[in-house]
Amino acid sequence: MNQPAMYNDVDLLRRIGEGDRQAFSRFYDQYAGLLFSVAFRIINEQQEAEDVLQEVFGQIWHQARTYHPRRGRPSGWALTLTRNKATDYLRAYQQGAKLQEQASAEMVVRSAAAPTANALVRSRSSTELIAAAVAELPQDQRKAMELAFFTGLTLHEISAVLHEPVGAVSARIRGGLLKLRTRLEGVA
Amino acid sequence: MDERTEELAGLYVMGVLTPAERQAFEIAMARNPGLVALVAGFRTVRDAMAGAVPPVTPPPVLKQRIMAQLDVRAARKKKKLPPAVSPVFAWPGSSPAAESSVPPEATPKVTSEPMPEGTSESQAEEFEPAEATYVPPEYTEPAQVPYAPARARSDGPGFLSFWFPWAVTAAVVVWGINLYFDREELKDRVFPLTARVNRLNHLANVLCSQTNTLQQTVAGLSDLTGRVDDLHIVLLGPPGNDLPKALGVSLWDNQAQTGVFLAQNLRPPPPGEQFQLWMMDSLYPTPVNAGVFSMDDSGAAHVHFKPDRPIASVTKFIVTMEPAGGSATPTFKDLVLLGQ
């Protein structure tokens, strides 16, 4: 993402913090697709993902003034809100570890060819590059990263699901992030 | 940067550290700009990974719902209690002049500042608007007041009796206001839950309705199954070889005590005569009349029949040629079709 876009998003959040409904509407149009996709990816239920998105945008409306660029991009901030809310939902409503394990077992590496259209990724080609980069990660690294981000499991729970020591899981997440960072330089 | 620190940065960004670990990492991060940069890079990667999930479009109505929720909250905000204290509950001597007489240095100052560096994401998400930082007034030595027991003061026992009701009133008012805002906050929390409950209720109603429909269908099918047990299909053919192509089918519903008879390739009856259908039941010594019928030009017949007497269990169907208008008992002079 280029810098001017980031500043625009920051400005949007600032205006939302001041109670600007138009800015909120624009922020929604820009990120609802991405945030909903992530919520749906985590929960896998349309209706519940809608509830999560509704609550997340409620949080954005109320907490926009607490956002500071030091905490990362606005999209990242909103993503974190969504991820946390969705994983909270998973914990609360999907009866804990059993369903989470089931969800993790259903983790499927999405096709690199699957197109995405969201505000975070500005062009189709970059989306495909990112998807391809994720798909090209070694399976153990990818799975550890996906379990960490999309299921809300703790490190120890991931370790139990993968039947791997905690240290190995940490190393895989680190390895995956470093590899992706190298591959995505100049893309994301 | 060592591997362990990089691992912690990765776990921090992916949100899998425990609260204590997260706090410790944030303290370390506040002291290490290199760590801040590493975390920023990892965040970008994490966001990109999240951005590569298969796209699912939220329904357009969701935006309307969210915008409407803002309206509801704004309306609630407008309804909140005014900050000014009503004169009824005003403290003695608390006139605007008295308020303005409070020295400015006694009022806490507020200044705007950004979030501290080390604030965690989860904390920040739950963090209430923190635009104001409390700066206490400068401390000054209190004036020396000689100690005197309460009873020895100039206001004496009247002091308590004067202030106590006001103190109680103020406590009740503060308590009431707290309750009010708590209730508003609860309303905000309950709102999405209520919506969810309503949807679940709706779903339950739909499922209940579908269950009823299914039960009705099953009952209908069971009924039909019972009816099928009571249905008898009998093929009738000519007893001799004089009309080999003649054919009849009788469908008998024992429960309804009615039936349908179809026949083909019949030969036209002689003048003054008519086909008559009979049913045989062991209850009766003679065949039971099921009615007379005629054929069309192609030699076919199609009749709905109902016997003269109740049938317990049909054993045979017979078609005979009888004098026009039918007979009380079959003559068997010309047996046309027979089936059992």
C-alpha cells in the first residue's frame, strides 16, 4: 500500500473519531469486504460473521479517536479488531477446543488463483502475488500461521493441535513471517 | 536481533502471547526502536496474509443496519441526563458565583496526548477515548486548624443534622446517575445480543413450521401407506377364447368402499342388454352388484363404481351381460370378464 493511501485512511479515522458519518461510511465501503472475509474465514458462518462485522464497526465508530498511526495501518488496526472479535466469538459460541480443533482440521490452504478484492490489497496482481506467496510457504509454517491468526488458539493450544513443541511452533511462525516479508517486499 | 526476540515479535503480531508475555514484550519494544520496526514489518505481512483470504461480500443490508445502529446510539446519547445539577439537588451555597469562586489551580488540568507507545493492541481496542490525561493540582500545605471535638464546634450537633440529609440525597443521586449510565451501556451490549436472539427465534419458528409440515407429510404418507394396504388391483380377462383381446382392470379401495373399473376391446352388447359388474365377497352367498356400464365406440369402458352392499374382502370381480338396467343377481348367461 502506498503512503498517500495510508494517510487518507488515517484521516478517515480521525474524522470518524470526530463523529463524521460520511467518513465512517467511506471507511466501511473501503474495508467491509476485507473484514467480513476475515470474519467469515474465522467463523465460517454467514450470520455470525455479519454480527461480528456489525460489532467491529461499532467499535471503530467509538474507538476511532484512540487510534494512533504508531499502532500500524488503519486497515491493520481494523483487522486486529475483527480477528479478536471473531475469535472471541469462536471461543464463546463454538464450545471451545473441540470445534476449534475441527475448524483447524478443516484449514485448507486457499488456492493461489483465488482472486481477492479488498482495500488492503490494491490491485488484482498484488493480491494474487500475496496469495501465491502464502500458498508457497512450507505447509508446517503456513498451518502454524493460519492457526495463530484465524482460530484464536493460544500458542499452547496450537502446539497441542499440531502435536509439536511450543518452541517449534514459535519458530515456524517466525520463519513464515520472515519468508513472507521477503517475498512481499514491494507488493503489500 | 536474536531469533528468540524475532519469535516473540511474530507471536506478538499474531496475537498468541499471553497477557503477561504481551506486556513484557511491549515494555521491551518501548525501549528498542529496532523491535518496533520488526513488529511493523510483521504486521504488514500479517495484514497481507489476511487480505489474501477468499473474498466474501457482506450483504448490502448490513451497512444499513450498522448505520441505523449509529442513529440509535446517537439518539440515546441525546437522551442522556444533562450534566448540570438540578437546583433541587444543589448543594447549599453552590450558586454559579460560588462555582466561579473556586480557584483555577484547584481544577485538574487536561492535556491531549497520543497513546503511549507500549499500549497493547488488545488494551487499545478496549481503551476508552484517552484524549485527556489527568494532571493533579499542585500540592499546598493545608492551613493549620486547631483540633476541636465535633461537639465543641460552633455549629455543634446541628452540623450533622444539617448535612446528613444532603449527603444522603447526593449519594442517592450519584447512585441513580451511575445506574442510568450503566443501564445505557448495558443496552448497547444487549442490542446485538437481542438481534441475535430474535434471529434465532425466527430460525426456531421456521424450523418448527418446517417440522410441522414434515410431520403432516409423514402423517399423509402413513395414511397413504395404510390406504395402499386397503387398495386391491385386480386384472380381469375373458374366461373363454371367444374374445381373447378383452381386458379389464379393477382398482378397489376397501376403506372408501369405492372403485374404478377400466376395460378395453369389449364387444358391443346385443340390443336390450348391458354390461354389469359384480363383486364376490365371502360374506355373501351371491355376487354383489357394482353397477351397469356401457362401452364407447372403441370398445373401452371407464366407470367409478360403488357396490350395493358393504364389502369386507373382495375375492373376485366379474363382468356379465345382463338385461338393460341390470339384474339383482347375475344370470351368468354370458360371462364377459373374470378376475381374482
